[in-house]
Amino acid sequence: MANGRTLGVVAYVIAEPQEVTPQQCLKSAADLYASFGIEIDCKSIFPAPLEWFKRLQVGFCTLGNPLTSAHRLELFSLRPGADALDAALYFVASTNPDFRGCAQHPDDRPGAVISAKATRWTAAHEIGHILGLSHSNYPNALMTYSTRGIAGKPKCNSGEIEKIRLSKWLV
Ligand SMILES: [Zn+2]
């Protein structure tokens, strides 16, 4: 059960994002979560030039519902170097439908997909979903529908911070 304050992350770079590097994206996430009292332990960033997954069919992206995309299930079954509770972040070229990121994942395999349209806050946003958060209507919220519009440091309210601290993925 939840008791720790650390989320392990392993990233797989199938395609590089256009505006940020995976390293910058994960550093932004780690810095932000540190301010919430949560450590993002980025264990490894692996190059993973897997052409088959570059343009990922994600199907419906509805958090909390089972994955409907065989393509994405196949990708999420690949998580070398990741422990059971680590979040696997897959950087792909694009998703169909066209998302910046999507954190719907199998119940026993925490993770998210991040497309090449990622902003510096996309990893932090998707990690928010993995840790249990849903969307916010507040434009500068970390969990805003579009991280593109965030000015300055994204915000989480105290309720959201409470919630992520209870995540079962923290060790
Ligand atoms: Zn989202």
C-alpha cells in the first residue's frame, strides 16, 4: 500500500519530442514534484528505436477504463529495467487519436505515452494521472487539459497533493 514518497520512472525513447528532450521533460517533472514532497526517481532513459510503436494506436483514452488498444497493450508489456511499481514513460512520435500524452495503462503496469508534441510539462502532467489525478479547469493547473497554456510553474492544490501522496505506486 501507499507509504512511500518516491515514484520510480523508466523512460523509453522511441521518438524524440520536438520542443524538449526527454531529459528536460523528466527534470521539469522531478523539480515540480519535489516541491510537493514527492521524489521522482528517474532510473533510466533508454533509446528504444522501435519503428512498430512510433505511431501508436492508442484507441480511447479514458482513465480508469481498461485499455482497448492491442497496439498499446503490446507496448506496455515491454518495460525492461523497470520494477513492478515503476512508471514506464514511452516517448513516441505520435498517437492516433492525436494526443500530447495519455496515461491510461493496464492496472498492473503503470505508465504513459508521450508524443513528440510534448511540452516541458507533459511528463509531469501524465505522472499526475498515473498518481491518480484527473483534469482541472484552472489554466495554470498541472492537470489542465492542455499543458501548452501553462504560464510559470504549474499548480496543484492541496487536495491533489494529498491524493497523489496516497498513490499505490509510491515506494
Ligand atoms: Zn491529461
